[in-house]
Amino acid sequence: MEVDIIGDIHGCYQEFWELTKKLGYEWNSEGIPIHKNGRKLAFVGDLTDRGPHSLKVAETVSSLVNKGLGYYVPGNHCNKLYRFFLGNKVQHTHGLETTVAEYEGLDKKKKEKIREKFIQLYENAPLHMILDNGKLVIAHAGIREDLIGKDSNKVKTFVLYGDITGEKHPDGSPVRRDWAKQYEGDAVIVYGHTPVKEARIVNNTYNIDTGAVFGNKLTALKYPEMQIVSVPSSMPLVEEKF
């Protein structure tokens, strides 16, 4: 199988467009990127929040998945937006406020359409995706080898938030174990969630969240070529995020 896996987009639609063009995709009249050689796109979650065009990104990914042209697993920001759309009480913080502001600026009909599309995308998505006969696994914050193929609250917490200890750093962010250093599996695991300056390759795991929304770059991994492809971000650089 030939697939191009894209890291956390976080509403950076322009960078998403540029990256797909660099990967050889052409955007059709419906606003969907298509590859002439039949390659598909995959997404590690966190499509929305913080960036300027979250809803446009979410709509495009939803259309790709609906047409069988893309794969998607949810991230923690996707989970929060999903709960917002269900009417649950969620704090409009850590970037959700930007997506909500976009949403509130729409007319009623467009609101309903976006809400329905995203809920459908989220509810139909697996917590992690196993592709290419088990040779490739996509999970938002990664996954331990013993959890692959399982579905439980433990798996959900891990794939959405990483291997958290329950403790917090002084800035309030969760303390996470570096699960990738212990990984010994044969399957390639591609993930994001924690921004890194350059794609981090450790023990057959690839972190491709290169902080597009924090001014660094948006990155894709070409599979099975295992080639990293990036485009620079148009956002201001936030050095302390890396």
C-alpha cells in the first residue's frame, strides 16, 4: 500500500494544501486532493484548534474519508471538539476557542452541516488504525506494542494523550513516559501529539508532529518509502514548544 501520513495540522489549511501539492496531489473542483498514482492520505488527528482554518481542514479530511481516499484517527483536540459538538460542557481553552469562534461565525445551515460531518468522521474513526497487514499502525499519541489491536479505556487514554503518569509539570502539562524508547515491535508506528523540531525516529516509531501551528513546519511520512517531506509554516515561531 502507498500512503502519505500527515502530522498534526491544527487548522493550518494553507500548509496542508502546500504539503499535498509537494507530495504530488492535485486538488479537484470539489476541493479534494487526489493523487494520479492512487496514493492515499492518512491523518494522525488534531486537525483543528489554534490555527486559522480548522473547519476547512476538518471538512476536507471528512470528504476524503467518506470517498475512501483517506484514513483518519482522532487526536485529543478532535475528541474535545466532538464533545463540544455533542453539547457537552468543555472548556474553550488550549485552542478550542479558535475553532469555536470560527464555528460561531457561520450561519445556521453551515453550522449544522459542519457539525454533522465532524461527528460522523469522529464516530466512524478507530482509536488507532492498523494498515498494510499489520506492518503499519497510526495512532495520535502513539501506542505500546501490547495495546495494538485492543480497544479499552486504557488504549483510548494512551492513543489520545500518550503514556501519561498522572503527574503534571510546573506549567500544568502532563508528565509522559517515553514509550518509543521501549518499543521493540516490527510494525511501523506513526504518531504526532508532541511537537518536535524534526521528525523523531526511534525504534521503528515516527513522530511527525513538527509543530506547524507553532511556526515550525508541517510534515508527512511517505509509506512504504519512509521518506519525510515537509513544508514551512506561515505561523509565528513559538520556540518554547520544542
